[in-house]
Amino acid sequence: MRGIVPKPWTTIPAPTFGPCCALGSASRWCRFLSRVATAGLTYVMYVILSRLMGVAEYGYFAFGLSLATILAIGANFGQQTAILRYWPEEMVAGRPDKALAALRSGGAITLIASVVVALALVGISAAATVTDPKPVWHLYAAAVLILPLAFAEYWSSALRAQGSVWTGLSPRDLVWRLALPLLVVGLYYAGVTLSGAAALLLTAAVLALSLGLQYVLAGVRHYEIAAGTADLRAYWTEHGKASRSFFLGTVLDSAALNVDIIFVGLLVAPAAAGVYFNAFRTAGLLTLFMFAITLVVAPMVAQHYHAGEMRKAQAITALCAWAGFLFSLVVFAGFLLFGDQVMSLFGGSHQEGTLLLIILSVGLLFDAATGPSRIVMMMTGHERAYVRIFGAVMLVGMIVQIPVIMAYGAIGAAIVNTLARIGAQLAIAWYSRHTIGLDTTLLGAFRVNRMPDRVA
């Protein structure tokens, strides 16, 4: 590649994963394992809610949560990704003031956009009742959930960018996901069965309290997460174009995980949305390890890449790819053998849920095999290319899903989702290899020792 020159290494062991030794400290792995444990709490939370709420009300909850998640990611306007890139980039360049300005401006954008989006959802839901008397209370509750979800996402990224995975994840992920199911169980045994709307409001309240705890902990540990508008205009002038690409990329990612549930809820039934939600979230366990480790290494990828340390960046991505894929392969085998038993945890009829689980898992297994391709593109300044490639494939898939769901129901949605995911992941992995110079797939491990550094 043009501009690449070999760095004079005195010894080159084979294979070399020395750059990843930063992942080996006890404290970093404790934080990593806490993130993995969080996914377990999340799964338990969904199992408890599904069993105690009833099929229809849980379907409304799943629909509202999926809608609120997409809208909250949109309200972040890409700032949760932007700060992971700009904080280490500015700090490496010796511009801490600009790093702080980026963090505070991103928080201000998140706050303003969340309020606007929430009010828009309330207005649209109220207007819909004029022509269609279907229940909308779960939509009002979803609007309440948007602001805490958006700040949870942004603060987590802001703290991780500063090197604090524990403070960034534990209050939101551990406290919220532990407290919510305990409260639901307590209310159930007190004779209170939550409706879908009530469960969403309770979710918003517990998450808001967890964010309050996170804000206090961040202050005690001297991390920055407060929003500010002082440098907002200058920040937007400099990074507005990139933020729009980050926005499209993160919304597409969220839509790929949630829009199926919304389509199934609208075109089939709320109960079917609940079954699909459970199957998709269960299938998502395949990429648990990959997701958890990318939370830790995303700032490292940005730092090494922008410093021209391509060999270190390749070693990190190769480690992520293999660790994530091996974990996913074991989980996939478990689903093939015990899929019925896994889906029966949610109660009710689970025959269709098991088939949905297997179909969706195939796509996510391919996702794991292509490694951290998304985070590599986002952290290396290729976010617009990511939006074009991933967005085009997934958008076509979403359009195709509508008639397919109407004809074949939730099974059709799962098949289209899997095919679109495979195509999109292969495309962005190919781009990362041939344009960025980092092979994010399983094959990337064989390039580590041959990877030259780039002149910064």
C-alpha cells in the first residue's frame, strides 16, 4: 500500500499478539467480564418479564422497547461513536481542550435531539388515535424512555473513551438490569401484573436512577460526562459532516436489530412481536463475546490506527475476530442441540420461536466470522463508506421484509434478516481489508507478522 513502510523490529516472534497485552491486565479483564455478566442479567430480565406479563402485554413491551431503542440511537446523532473516535484522536494529538469540547458538545446534541424526538413521538401517537383507535399507551411510554436510553448510550461511550469501562457500564448495565426484574417480580407477588406501557415506564424510571448513580460516580472518579453548549457551534462546524455519517451508521445498526420486531408487531400481531423479540435477543448471545471485547478495544483501534501503528491495530482486530467466533460457534452448537429448551424459558408456545432462533443465529454466526468490521470502519474515519455499504444492503432487506412478512409472517422476517446480514458483513469486511488495510475476518490473524506500520 502507498505510504506504508516497514518498522524496524528487532525480533518478530510468530505469531505476535504483543500489542494486545493491554487487554491482559486484571482490572481490564474484570471490567470485560462484568460486561459479559451484564448480558446474562439482560437475558434473565427478558425471561422474567415474558413469563410474568402475559403474551400480548409483553408483545407491547417488546414493540415499545425496540421503537424507543431505535429512536434513542437516532437522538444520539452518532455522538456515541464520534466521542470514541475524537477523544483519543485529540488526546494523541495533544489537544485535550478539543477533546473535552467534543465530549460536552456531543452531550448537548444528545439532550436536545432526545427531547425533540420524544415530543415528536407523542404528537404522532396522539394524532394516530384520531383515525385509528388502537392502543397507544405503550407508544407514550416509549417516548418517556428515549431520553434515558440516549444518555445511557452516550455516557457509556464517553467514559469508555476516557478509559473507564467499569464506570461507563456498571451503573447502567448492572444496576438497571438487576433492579428492574427484581421490581417486576416483587410487584407480581404483590398482585400487580404490569401492562406493556407500565413496564416501559418502570424501565425508564429505573434507568434514570441508574444514570444518576453513574453521574455521581463519574464525578467522584474525576471523569467528564457533563453536557455543554459553549463549543457546540465550532464542534458542529468541524465535525457535523462526520456526525451525520455516524448517525446514519448507528441508526442502521440499531434498525438491523430492532426494525424486524416493529414490522412483525405492525403486520402480524403484538404477541408475534414478543416471540420474535425473544428469539432475536437469544440469538444475539452468539455475538456477546465480540460485542463485549469491542467495547474495550474500540478506543485502542482508533489510537493505534491514527498513530500509524497498523501492526498493533491488526493484532487487536485479529484477537477480537477469533475470540468472538469461537464463542459464537459454541453457542450456535448449543442452540442446535437445545433450542427448544432455551426458548421454553420464556413460557407459552415456543415451537416457532425455536425455528426463528436457528435462522437468526446463522446470520449472526457469519457476523462473528467477519470480526469487528463495523468498529474498524467507524474508528478509522471510514464511517461514510460504512453507511453506504451496510446501509444499502440492510435497507434493501428491510424493504423486502414488508411483503415477505405479510406473506410468511415472522419466519419470513428472519430469513430476509439473515440473508441481508450475511451480505452486509461480507461487504464491509472486504472494504476494510482492501481500503483500510486491516483484515477484520478470521484470516486477519495470519497477517499480523507481515503487517508494516504506516508513516503517521
